[in-house]
Amino acid sequence: MSSYLAQEVHLARRHKEILSQRSELLQQMETYLGDKKTKKTWQTQAADAARKRNAALLNDIEAAEKKLQERVYLLPHPDTVKLETLYWASIKESLPKWEQFLLGRAEVPIGFTKMKTTKLNISYPEEDSQK
């Protein structure tokens, strides 16, 4: 009988150890699942933030592209640029002829006529009301 009693005590201890291990494993599993759920929530939040950031960047890029396209239409026509270039070239070419005149040291260059200044009779409404 004592052998049965010893065997039962041994089995009871073993049963307690198994229950203790089971409880520990269940707690580890709950912790693992909680961490996994937290990690998934964090990843979902990070993905949402990245999606919003990417959408904002895409909007910014599209707005910049639109501005650049509008700017292309604002550039002057090549013929206008050519005329402007020719105009400034002629100014640079004739500047030495006009330089002394503009400095007040000479008369109007040869080949150019002096414009007559005329007085215009301009009446202002304020002056008429004062008379």
C-alpha cells in the first residue's frame, strides 16, 4: 500500500507541475497574441499615415507639375524673343552715336530728326470750378 501511496503522491506532484507549465504556457500565449495584436495595430496606423503622406506628396507633385505647365505657356513666343534680341542689338549698336547727346555734350546724331515739342491746352475740372 505504501507503494500506491508513494505513487499517488508522485503523480499528484507531477500533475501540479503539468498544471503549472500549462498555466505558464497559456500566459505566454496571451502575451504573444497581445503583442501581435499591438504590432498589427501599429503597422495599420503606420500604413495609414504613409498612405496619407503619399497622397499629400502626390498632390504636391501634381500641383507643381501644373504650375510648370502653366509657366510653359507664359514663355514668350520665339518670334517675340527674336524681335526683342534684335531690338537690344540695335540699341547696343546705336548707343555710341547717342552717348554724347544723352550726356548733353553734342547735338542730335546725323540721320535723326529733332522732334518739336508742342504745348497742349489741357483744362482740369478743378480749375474750371474755381473760376
